[in-house]
Amino acid sequence: MDSQSYRDIWEPILQHLSSYYSETVVNLWFRPLTLAALNSTAAVLLSDNATKCGIIRDRYLDVLEQVFEEVFGYPVRVAVIYQGEEPVNVQSVLEAVTNGEELPSFTGSVPAPGSSRPNGTDSSAESAGEQDSGSSEAGSSLSGLFSSDSFFGREYTFDTFIVGRSNQMAHATCCAVADNPANEYNPLFIYGQSGLGKTHLLYAIANRVRENNPSAKIVLVKGEAFTNELIEAIRREQTSKFREKYRQSDVFLIDDVQFISGKEATQIEFFNTFNDLYEAKKQIILTSDRPPKEIKTLEDRLRSRFESGMVVDVQPPDLETRIAILRQKAIQQNLSIPNEVLNFLGESLNGNIRQIEGVIKKIGAYAGLLHQPINVDMAKEAIADITPGKEPLSVTQDKIINIVSAKYGVSASDILGQKRNKDIMLARHVCIYIIRSQTDMSYPSIGRLFNRDHSTIMSSINTIEKKIEEDSQMESDIHDIIKEIKNM
């Protein structure tokens, strides 16, 4: 791909960043960057200013990666590299980023980030420019206490959230909380599968609160980032700053709170933060991919607090809602998509809204870059790699067995066979548990697949259920395997 093609790709990224930040911020931090390399999972941006490069990496990388995903419809890991007098081997950097490697050797004089990237920290251009970029705390996840209004994507509002029967209750509850924080439903716990709009609702709450009360102290953080920030605060001996950041907020929003389960120190800190905020009558909103009772390694005292307020779920959208979402996403992309194409896509796609967004962007790329007419044949081509048709049960079984065999380093034939060493038996138990939970196969049917009776199948499932209760890593492994199965 030539440099002009990269410039053509970079321009819509900059336009999308404008929905997050003011034009001043975009022109100061992002427009001087050069998109130098791109593949299906990674991108390399070059900066000619070492100081700005370090600040962008520390403060803005999360948002850059989010915008790349929103534009392309799939996750992209972004590296921002200082291009000094010595030329950078861009392809080596791209390969390293693609492989998930750390990048300090490619950064020239740019200091490597000292902590996890910020979630919910002050990200205004003015405050970033005034900080001493050479300070050991510059860009730290603890620098800046509260989210600026530029952090919340402007497109994530209640007006742009498509309401249907599957999410009506969650939407109404979130609106009530946003309009009257800490006086209606506190805490609010929203759960549902990935990609159904939980994060959109969180951002919509934050945007509505900011609109109603510009001085409100809002913190929005992911569960994993909360854990990482705590670890960093302990390492830097800055736990007082950490507590100040969270416990002085007026509205505290945490996305994917299930990630704190099984982490003792994090749960203790979160419990104390929760109590301080609740007793001070501050609003708490949490999201998870499962209800509190199903987060196996969550402390009982936290589970009871999560359940003490309002618990609402978000279900996959029905056909009418999917078509409405498709229509809205098309409008946002300035695409005119015929009704028969929208109907076809609505019937073909599942309820994952990120997937729907990705398909619309892909159709837009076909229409704009390849000058193809938007019709059902194009739509079929656009979704061919994500919806190859409903898989027969045998394919689903094979997929589960193959993924588990790769995870545990044993062969599929051993999993289905009679060997009883420890590793093979664990992989077999996991396969049986996942097949039972992810298909409609009965115990006898699974028994026939594994050449065992139904009581042995039940015993395998009980074994894994017990391991999940006792070992948070097992719960995480099962969750990751199921996620990989669904994404294939």
C-alpha cells in the first residue's frame, strides 16, 4: 500500500477522532501523525516529536485503538513511534505489534509508559501540554482525577441508542439514573453478552450527567484497568492518589466488573470504594457479561451489594430492532442501503451490535473504494467471513474439541479416547462441560460422542463446576474458550 493510500485511510480516522475531541486537540496531537503501516490486526503511526509521542502513547492510545476498531469494525493494536533522524524499520515494528510484543526498542528517545493507559483520566490538550512530560508521573494512570467531557464519545447518547423489547428496561433505567443520579436505582447493575450496547449505555449516562451538570466529577473505568491502576498505585506508593481519584467521584461507572473477581486485593479496595461512594450518596453503575450470582469468584459481600440496587439485563435485539440498528448505522456512515439489503442483513446477523457496525463499514468500503453497487449480493460478500451459515452440530462439536485440544496441548483423538492421564482428563472434562453449556445436546447424546454413559458425562460437568467455584483461573479459561468459539 502506498503513502497516498495510507493518507486516505488516516483521514477518516481523524474525522472520527473529532467525535471524541475538539478540533484543537485533534490538530495538536493527532493530525501531525503519519499512518506508516497497517494490516488486519495492527497499525503503526509515526511522530516527529519525541515529547508528543510519549504523551500520545501514555494518554491517548486507548482511544486511538478504539477509534481504529470503530472505523474498521475489528480490533487494531496501535503503536505510536518516534521517527527521529534515524529511520525506523516500520515493517519490523508492524510485525512486533502484530505478534503482541512490547515496543521499547522501537521508540528511540521516547520513554516507555510507566503504567497501564488511562481510562477516565483528564485528556484535554491544554492540561496535557502544561504537564512536565519528563516527570515520572507524566501520563500515569493516576494523573488527573476525573474524566473530561472529551473522553466520552459524543455519538454514545440515549438518542443514538436503538430501543427495542430486548433492552427497553435497561434503557429506561439508565435514563432515570442519568437524570437523577443517586436518587433512583443505586447501584445500577447492567449485564448481558458482549456487543449488545452495555458500554453505549454507560457512555450515554456519563454524557447526560455531564450535560445536566458540567461540574460533576465522573469516573468511567474498565474492571481490568481498575486492577492495573491499583497494582501501579501500590508499586509507586500512591494508593492515596488512587483512592482520591475514585472516592471523590460523583458518578462512578465501571465496565466489565467481572474482571475484578478472584483478585483479593482488588476486591478489598473496590469494596471500600463502593462503600464510601454509596454512603456519600454517589451514583454507582456497573456492567458485566453475567449477573452477580453467576460471577463465581466474587466475594459474597460484593455480590450482595451489587444485587442491593437495580439489576437489569440487555438481551440480543430481535429482528425489527436489528434492522433499525442497521438503518441507523448506515445513516451515520452516509450510506443509502436499500430495504431489501437491510432486511437480508437483519435476518442473517445475530444481535452483536459491534458486528453489525463492522458489516455496515465494510459495505461502505466496498461501495466507496471499490465502487460496487449496494445490493444483496454485495451484502452476502460482506458477511461471508462472519456468518458462513448456521453450523451443523457436528461442526460445533469439532470446533469445541479442537480449541480445547489446542488450549491444553493434547490431541483431539486423546480427548475422545480412553486415556486417563491428568492433562487429557482435564481437557475431556472441559470439552464435555462446554458442549453441554453451548449446545442443546442431551447427556446421553454427549455420552455417545465420548463413548461414555450419561452418568459419567454428569460427573465431568460437576467436576468443572466445582473447579470454577474453587479456581478463578479455571473460570477465566472456560470464559476465554467459549469467547473464542463464538468468535470463530
